Amino acid sequence: MRIGIDFDNTIACYDGVFHAAALERGLIPADLGRDKNSVRDHLNGSGRKDDFTELQGYVYGARMDLVSPYPGFAAFVTAARGAGHDLFIVSHKTKHPILGPKHDMHAAARGFLTDRGLMGEAHGQIAPDRVFFELTKDEKVARAHALECELFVDDLPEILGMTGFPEGMRKVLFDPENQFATKATPYERRASWAEIAADVVRDNG
């Protein structure tokens, strides 16, 4: 099976990262909630929307060292590859931040994957030529179509709902915070990479 995987908030977990980076830059009080939305709402609510926009570029471009893969993702890669599945990372992000220093955010994401041992030529890794960072959502969907993905994992229902994916492709909503547990969605919902790994190994059996 050909499996496409989103990157931000699907592989890369930013829990606490925006809080740490904002504290580092003196943008927020230390007792502010640690989630990204608390940081965003604080800055936007105090008339510093541009500070949050620049903070995003700083995190995605210069501080990927603060970011970790979601638990179980490395084991998923090993299990899926062992079961004979083809893995592709297909994501979208601008190459440079809108504000602030012109970090190469595509290179930073690839560096994250390499540094965490997720991208490479070994059996339990995803090959570099199977990692795609597109500039727009439409280009992301078009890439998944061109790769003939049979299953796609993403944290955003609005992405999975876009037209242009391969016909009949399975759509898995990655929902580690159970945000959609009580909301009706037309997609398979999984709360962990361990669940997804079990799915793909079972499907191969």
C-alpha cells in the first residue's frame, strides 16, 4: 500500500514548543498556557499579531530542535516498511516566513527528519526522494494524486475533504488530542501512531 503522511502536527509534535520559543524571545508571561493557541491568542489579543506570525517562522525555521516526533511514529515507519508498504511524506508550507529572517522552512523540516533518524536510506526510514514539501494545499493534494496514495494521514479534516485525492483513497484523521471524538467526520479517526501501525500491519496480514 502507498501511504501518504502529512508533516506538521501529524509527524512533528509542537506541544509546548511555541510557549518555549515565545518565552525565549520575551513575548509572553511564564504562567501563560503552554499550548500554541494560548500563545497566539495572547499575542493577537494584545495587538501583536505580527509577533505571532514571526514566531511561527522562527519555530518552523530556526527552532525545530525543540520539536519531537509524535510518540510511536518511528515504530510505525519500521512496522509499515517491514510490512512492505511504501511511505511518502506529503505536506505543504511556504518555503520562507512571511515576516522576519528568511529561514528555509523546507530545509529545516528535512533537517528535523534526518536528525531524528526518520529520513534516510535504511530500511526503517523514509527515503529523501519520497519526502515532498509543497507550497500550497492544492499542490499537496496534487502530489498525493500523482503518487497514487492509497491511504493518507492528516490532522486536518479540511485537507482530507479537499477534492483531487486519488479516487477510493482511505483517509485517516490523526487526532491525538481527541478533538474530533464527539464530532461526526466521514474519516477514520486514530488517536495514536500505534493504532495506525496496528492497522497497516493487520491490513497486510
